[in-house]
Amino acid sequence: MRWDNLRLAGTGDDEPAVPLFARGAVTRTFDTPEFKGMTFYEIRARSVINKVPGASRVPFQYTINPYRGCGHRCVYCFARKSHEYLDLDAGADFDSKVVVKVNAPELTRQELAAPRWGGHHVAMGTNVDCYQRAEGRYGLMRGILSALRDAANPFSILTKGTLILRDLDLLTEAAQVTDVSANVSVGFVDPAAWRSVEPGTPAPARRLETCATLNDHGIPCGVLMAPILPYLTDSPAQLDRTVKEIAEAGATHIAPIVLHLRPGAREWWLAWLGREHPRLVPRYLELYGRGAYAPRAYQERVVAQVRELAERHGVGRATPAAARRLPRRPPAARSDPEQLTLL
């Protein structure tokens, strides 16, 4: 199965592989504020470049995910269900128990050099964020990017983490020999919504500054405007404000995606909604009563609104120089969830 690379090999020829937490994983906690209440399970994975199942609704075939679980703690995260395959729960465990593939850089280099590898595009940040706060501690992405650069292998990165700018040197070097692109995820810019549903992430404004910086250094960067939250961040005024700020950041493109609630994420989201916005629970049950996705008519209406706003505000028309002229906001306070990883 596709999770076998998270199992540890047995010690003898006749000894089978054992589950992740049965033997061999190194368990760590860190006595620092940004990792309070978190546990990290360091493993040596058997593979790191994963082939995406053909039935997946994604535009790529191969991924690298050096982490499982995520300190961003996004209430809606679609990847929550994946933690259940590790005998962990999709709620609090997903937020606080993170698997770290400590040998991901060396595996990346080995697998890119294998004769069977065809130089395919590799997408990163597609399951959990490869630039979550743990990356500030483990630094796995530098080795992974170095291997991709040396192999001239095309790749893309999706992230909410401003820590990607730490690796700007490697990104620009790789872009000289292969196709490199990035997207930052900003579904909304409302501060109250951000603090409530994405408590472990950098502020949306900082992510958009990251987008501007990447474009300014020749790394094409767009914005995945996701998720758009029904009845919470989908009003005309909220959509307009978000698209306007995305345009001002010089994003190369914008891709709007309405919230989807797959198993695992669905239960965690509805529990949060019941605590924070109980009046919306019946409306969500009606909207998502038939499955993980909102009705097609609703999705098409929201996407059409965003496209119209993108045209009005000129998303994709700003040049890197224009992005560079954007007024930079003052540095975030030390209470910012990711600030300590960037010092």
C-alpha cells in the first residue's frame, strides 16, 4: 500500500517490516514555545518519491512529502485522514504528532539517480506543508532541493510557510537548470478567520509578501486561493479584498478552491464549527450533505466571482518590479506562530 514507505525494515532477512511506532523510531519533544505539546517521530523511510494514485484529482504524478502531520493546525486540512493509517487520529494527533523522514534528502538523491527514474515533475507540499514549523528545526528541504537542482529535475512547491525564503538561493540556482515554480496558499485575508482556522500558520499578509519576493527573484509564484469557506469567507466584500491583495502581491495567477470536507477533516471541521459557529452547522450539513464537495452550482458561482475580480484587479499582470515596489509591512511580533523558526 502507499503508506509502506513509513514502515521500518526488519533487522533480519526473515524478519518482516514492523509498524512505525513498534520499534526503531526516535521520539523527540522540544522545550521551546513553538513546539509546545508536540511530539516528533524520526524515522528512516524506505522511499520518498511517491507516485500519486491514478484516481487522484491532482495535476501531477509524483510527490515528495518529508513530513506527515502538520503544526499549522488548519482545522479544515484535507490530509487529516492520512494520520489514521499510522494508527493516530485525524484530529489532535495530526496537529501535534509529526512524522519526520530524517533521511528524505539522501533518499531523494538516490531515487533521482536511479535508472528507472524518468525525470518527472515532482510536487511538494501537496499533502502537508513541507515548510511547516518543524522544517525550521530539521532543515530537510535544503537537501531535497539540492538533489533536485543537481539532477536538473523539475519541481513545484505549495506552501503556507514563509520559511521557503530561507532556501531562495537553492530555488534560484535550480531555476537556472530546470523548471521551478511555487504557489502560496491564501484562501482569505481576514485576520479573525486566519487566527481561528489556521492558528499555526504565518499571517496571510506575510504569505503574500513571500509570493512577491519569490517572483522578484525569478521564481514564478501564484496563489492557491484555498479554501474559500462557505458563509465565513465567501462574501463579495471578502472575496474582493482577498483578490485585491493577491493582485498587489504580484501573483502570476490565482486558483480558487472552495472548501471540501473529506472524511477525517469533515468530523474535525464540524466539531470546530459546532463550538465556534453553531448556527452554521445546519447550513453546512445541507451544503455538504451528499459528500465531500459543495454543490457544483455553488462552486461555479464562487469561481466565477473570483475570476471576474482577478480580471478587474489585474492578477498576473504585475511584473516582479511592480511587486518589489509594494510597501513592506513591519516585522511580525514574536508571538507570530512561525517567527521563531525564521530568526
